[in-house]
Amino acid sequence: MTVYAREGVVRLVLNGETLDEQPVREHRAAFTVSYAPGVLEAVSLDEQGRELGRCTLRTAGTPARLVLRAEDKNMPGTKLRYVHIELRDEKGVLCPGERRVFVSTQGCRLLGLGSADPCTTDSYAAADCALWRGRALAVLRRESSHPLLTVRTEGLPETSLLL
């Protein structure tokens, strides 16, 4: 595992226990770590031991829901809305699954749907796509005062967002 940092040392902490500390060389600290579920934290420290930064990764549980999050709702001068679609577990942790999602709209037009997967064969013009690393993005144009986006996937509750 490689952790990128500006300077000092990086401390790797798994489930509250320090695994190792490595010096930062050329903005990187390298670790050899066996997988274990839980919370993994990389803590960047300066030469005096003061914390410079922290990055936390959590093991995802079983996918429990789709979460829809619209970017700024008050973008002046445009009717476009960008909506992030994310697969989350019961604690809200992003699940890195690649399941297919299906989108329907009312009062708005789907302009594009995609997951950023560099190897996808999905069409951005289609109303469905496979999530990549648990995520996709829908681009919509409002056509009424109450546009609604609904997203579904097999085995989970349907989710809607009023834009």
C-alpha cells in the first residue's frame, strides 16, 4: 500500500491499533499490509509529531440503499442538474459494487447517465448503466417546476429525488 503525503512520517492505524510508521520519501510512504475488515487510517505527521492530515477507509457492508445527491440546486442561468447515484450500506459507507441501475424521470429529461468506468460498453444516452465502484452520475434538464428522478436496482428499495 502506498500513502501519498508531503513530508514527515505516515502512521497506519487499523481498527484503532497502530500497524506501522514509515518515513515519507518523494511524497510517498510504502507499507505491506494484509487485508482485514474495519477502519484503516493513514495519519500524516510532521517531524514534531503534529498531525498534518488523515485519510480514513471503511469496509463496506452489504448494499442497503441507493443514495441520490444533487449538486448545487441553485445554479444560476441553467436548467441542468447533476445527480450523483451511490450504492451505500446500512451505515452509509459507499459499497464498491457494479450492479445495474435503472433511471426514470418526470418533469425533466435525462441527458446522460454514466459511471466513469473506462471500459464500459454502456451508452450514455441509455436510461440504465452499471455502477462503477458504487457510483454513477445522471445529467438532467428541468422541464417543469417539480422534476423528479427515480432510480432502482435489483433487490433494493427504489429511491427518488425531487429536483
